[in-house]
Amino acid sequence: MRYGDGGGLNEAQRERREQVRWQAAGLFAAGVPAPRVARILEVSDKSAYQWRRAWTAGGTAALASKGPPGPDPRLSDTQLQRLRERLDARPAAAGYGDDQRWTLARVVTLIATLFHQRVGITTAWQTMQRLGYTAQMPVHRAIERDEEEIAHWRRYQWPAVKESPREAAHGSVPPTSAGRLSELTRPRPGLPGA
């Protein structure tokens, strides 16, 4: 099979799938049976039969991609562009002076302010993904942090701490291990019971 089942495809992946379906349409037009099309295109027989039924009913146009699954996005492309400009202006421009991070709750509020649309956290997250943003965890550092002292410790003290404890001598066995017990209970020549 060329691709797995399931959604979550981006535009390029949908185009690739569409190209495969169009190749199938060309093969159907040439009279190639569905199982042979499935083997040639490395797809399941079920897909080939479904494509043939769609092709028979509506031609090659019936095999075109229907776009991403699910409802249409809440914000248009022009609204997305306007939102991107406001996000790039930083949170201070939107009135958040204390913390300069965009949280999803703040993005929900910004969308409501700009476009008079109420959206949920999930929609805000999907919108941020459409804009190319990723989740970022802020780095909190103590005000008292002394970078020079940290560098000195890493250079001179960490190597001594990092050294592993001396390993036991080769061939030694702890007295409670199975090897040591069998060694102690093994009969020895010249001893009673041997």
C-alpha cells in the first residue's frame, strides 16, 4: 500500500494522493482491471474498486481531492494575515505589559477583539498552527543566576563529580551472588565429602 489510512494530511500529501487517483483513471480508461491497478499503484483492492466506481460515474473529475476534512476554517486568509500582523506586533501592543508571551487564551481574546468572533481554545490552537506557530515553553531563569560562577563550576568541579566510582577488580564476585554461592558449595578434592 502506498499510504496508510487516516486523515491529517497537508496540502502536498493530498495532491500526491490525487495524482495517484488520476493515474488510476488513466489505467481504467486503458481497460486495466481494478486488481491490476491496485498492484501497479501499490494501493488496496478496495481503493481501486472505489476509484473505478467513482470514475465510471463521474469521470476523472470525480477523483479530484475534496480538500481537507472537517469544517471550513473559522478565519479567512485575509483575517489570518491581519491576525499574523497583530501577533507579530507582540503582546505589549495588545495591552499585555506584564508578560510578553502569546497564550491561547490571549489569542482567543485577540480574535474576539479583531473579528467579533467567539472561538475556543482548540480553534485558537488550530489557527496558530495554520500560521506556522509552534508551542513554546518559556525559560524561567532566576534573577540571582551567576553565569560566570556556573561556567567555573562546570569547568573545574563537574569533571570531578562526573567521574565514576572505581570499578571492582575483574573476576571478583560479591559473596551473596549465585556465582559465589556455587563456588562456596562446590566439593573440593582432599576435603571430606569430596
